[in-house]
Amino acid sequence: MELFGIDLTGLLPFIAIGFAAQLIDGALGMAFGVITNTMLVGVLGLPPAQASQRVHVVECFTTATSGISHLLHGNIDKKLFFRLLIPGVIGGVTGAYLLTSIDASVIKPFVLAYLAGMGLYLLVRGLLYPPKVREAKRVAPLGLIGGFLDAAGGGGWGPVVTSNLLIQGAEPRKVVGTVSAVEFFLTLTISATFIVHLGIADLAGATLGLLIGGIAAAPFGALAAKHFSPKLMLIMVGAALTATSAYGIYTALS
């Protein structure tokens, strides 16, 4: 079945992946870039820079939809938003520039090991210790590192920033909503940097499928984040982060 020369049947698996990845990302503040980048590099065999470029082009649209949905549901902390925004953008531009110049795969296993450790910590904390909400203090350096790793690794803003803000005790639904909203501006900046160095990404095929599925799922993720309890969100974030990072380590070392 074709429309405007595009095989719609061939898009269905990518629409499903985009929907599932964004549903998880919208509810937990992470995983869209990790899941889709793993698919493009590990299954389709795209070079890391090209895969990261396509993922970030898709995320320009999914994060805009997700950010608006979180705003409507009252999930955004304005003060935290601005503390993350500028450092995140600076880190993103730097990471995108370096990825087009060097191979960042050498440090990837170490980053994934760190994220797996954060996931286990959050999982244990959610299961054994009731979360106590308090204001996060270390925000700007976190945004800088998260933006850099997101561009260099094709995903990482959510896992790095969300997990660390939760460890500092910030309110889970506000963390997820705010991190998702900042990600829109981050992905715009990263995509523009990639386009300057690699050219305009092709929005056909897998990229279009991921885009359709991701936009469709974004409102549902924000709704879920609003209604999950802090304890449940810590457990779910910890489990998702541990599982995706462990799989990433396995594929990176195999």
C-alpha cells in the first residue's frame, strides 16, 4: 500500500516503535532516543552520526508535542526549565560537533555502565525508601553533560538528567515534564548543528514512521506522568534505565 510513493505497510513497524518509545519517554522522561537510536544503528546499520541526526529530527516534533502536553497537565517547573535550558543547548551543540568529527563509541560503554548504576539506585530507592521531595541544587552542570551525551550518543538527555534530578529529590512528575519541555529546544539546536555538517535529513522511510508513532503517543505519556505516584515513577524509571543501559552495554561490547 503506497501513498505519495511511500510504502505505508513498511512504515508500520517503525510507527509502532515510535509510539512505544514516546509513550515510555513521555511518562518517564527518557528512552525515546535510546530505543530509536539502537534500532537505527543496531538493526538498520546506520552510522552513529546519521542515526543521531535522524533521531533528533524526529524528536523536534515529538518533544514539541510532549512539551505542550506536559504544560497543559501542569507538569513543568519554570525555574528548573530555565536552569537546564542554556547549559543543555551548549552541551548539545558541542556533542553534535564532536560526533561529526570523531568516533564517540569508545566512551559509550562507560556512559551506559554509569546509567545502569543510576537505574539500579533509583529502583532500590523507589522500592525501599519513600521519596522526599526537595529542590535540586546541581542543575547547570547536569544540563551541560546531558546535552553533550544526547548529541554524541544519539540519546541520553532523559536518562542522564531525569535520573540525576530524581536522585537529588526533585518531584518526579515535574522532573519528567520539565526535562521533556527543555528537550524540544535541545533537539532543535542539535538538529540544526547536524544539518550544517551532514546536510538535510531525509524524512522518508523509518524516520517518517518513527515521527508518526511518536507524535501520536506524546499526549498519553504526559497524562500518565501526571497520575503516577512518586514511588511508582522512581521504580519505573529505575527499571527502564537499568534495562535499556544493560542492553546497550551488551550490544556495545558484543
